[in-house]
Amino acid sequence: MFALALLLFWIGAEGARANTVELSVPTYPTEALKPNAFSESPRWMPTLPAATLVHLPVAVTNPSNRTLTLFVRSAPLYFLTKNAPHKIAVATKPLLLKPHAQRTLTFTLRLPPMPYNALLQWNVLALQGQQRLASLQRLYVIVPEGTEGAQAVYEGRDDTTQGNWLGHYGKQGFLIPLRDGTASFFLPTVTVQRGTGFERWRPSAVGNDVLESEFVNFAFVKQPTVEDKRVLLGANGLTERAPVAFAAAKVLVPVPHQLNVYRYKMLPLFLRVNTTDAQAHRLSLYFLDYARLGWSYEVDIYDIQGHPLASQVVDNFGNGAYLRFRFTGSVIVQIRAIHSKDPITVCGVFIDPASGKGLLWQPASTAER
């Protein structure tokens, strides 16, 4: 009797699994909510400019042992007020999905002109006949004024170029620290600067007030130049290698519950990258653990409203490594040490043209090439 009940339960479970699919968006972070860098409410809300092409890739998975014939329907709406949705378009794609298979469908939408702070909600349904098997909802996107919507996606890591960056990086701009300043070049539509652009003076316990953007460099060794190929070419007209990095600041702060006792606190290292041409770009950050001490950092990319766009850990960069992201608009980079004892450094910032591949939206001129 127990065996029969168990068999019936298994058959029922298999029947339930046969009538379900799983929907997901591959380009979204795995964690839906994440605190941002600027103490705002935790959320992940990508930004889009109006009148651009938006691409939504949807992964459809069949976890059952049966082949499913279904329709995946995309129904985007936009809201001017909370309870007033306006339908943009409905697209339906038929799909034959074998047991335990996964397919990725891409829905493309050209956004109409929208007013400032409209919201886009993209609903995706998986239907078998009239039965709803799965749905994705509440994919909200802020639509800012103009063409400054920001997106970012991690592209990968380059461990082979090392300090010989000329001809490989920096076609649209670069910023490299030197002992007595920086080496830099930017197209008119691109700028890179230290800090977020929103800094105020940070008071410390002993009066040495600092701005994060004032802390320019960190010398790995005493020599002004070296022959080490891991070090970026930057000094003397980009012909010599200066073993220098941008570094985060340290400030003295009081130790809680201990009178007149202070400790150093490492601030994050911030960079701001602005682009105004509404095109996709590649941001490359060069890291070097010169003495091979085992440094490791977390690199977070935010839009200027503080929404987290991408995050990546970088370690094992004793031979030098470029961390590369594709992005649009203006973004803020935050670099934090995994281990509090490690200094936070970055040896160079490079901007290059890139495709919009992997981004949730692409500028029309990029997508149509």
C-alpha cells in the first residue's frame, strides 16, 4: 500500500513538472537586490534612454522529462503614473523544447519617446495553450531624459598584454598615474576623473581633511622608472615605465568607546567615467600586484544615481591584469580591498570603442551595424 502511494506521488510530481518551465534573464545579476555605493535604497534598476533599441534575452528551461510545445509572449508596458499602464507591443515566439533543454530567446523593442522618469515594465509569459506555465514580471527600467542611460556588463580579463598597452588600449582615452601628475588623453566625448564627482571634504579625527580625488599615486619602488614589462608605459612621453598607481586614501577615525584612540580607515577608490556620444564603450582597468603579495579587490560599477550595474572580483594579478567592462553612458567605479590590510591601487584606466553585445540595450547605430 505504501509503495502504491509512493508511486502515485511520483507520477503526480512528474506530471506537475511536465507542465512547467523556468524563465530567467541571463544578463541580470543573480541577486535582485543589492546595496549601492551611495547609501540609497537597495535596488537594481537599469537605466535606458528613450528612442533606442532594447534587447531582452530570456532563457527558457524545460526541467521535465517530456518535450514541450509552448509560446513565449513578451508584453512590455510603460507607466506615466503608477496605475496607468500603456501597452507598447506584444510579441509571441513558438518554441519546441526537448526534455532538460534550455533555449535563449531575444526580444527586441524600439522604445518610443517618453517623458522624464517614465517606467518600463517588461512582462514575459510562457504559455501552453491557454495555460500559463511561468512568467517574468516587474522588470522595471528608469528612462532618464536624453541619451545618458547607463548599462555595464563584465567582458573579461586580459593577462597577456601587461604594460605594453599602446595599440591595444586607450583609443578613445586613457589616464595613467605618474610620480608628478598623470599621462592622459581623451576624445571630446569622453572624460575620466578620480572620485565620484559628488565628493565633499571628509573630516578626519586629527584635522587632516581630505578629498578622495586628491590622493593621486602610490609608488611601488623608489626608482622613478623600471624595465619591468609588467609596469605600464607612461613616463617620458609614454616611452618609459613609472612604477606608480592611483591609490585610495586613508583617514584617521576614532575607535568606538576608547577616548583619544584612533585608527586608520581605508576609503574606497572611486573613478568616474563620462561619455556623451550615446555609444557603447569598453572600460579597461589595469591592476598590478607589483610585489606579488596576494592582493585582491572587488570592483563595482554603478550609474551616477547609485544603481549597481556590474561587479567582479580581481585577484592573482602579480603579472598584471586588465579587467574589462562594456558600458554606455556615465558610470562610477568603486574598488575595495577584499582584505582590509591591502592597499587599494589601480595602475591605469583605458576607454575604447566596443559593441553593445551583452548589454540590456544598445544604441541604434551600434545595434544596426
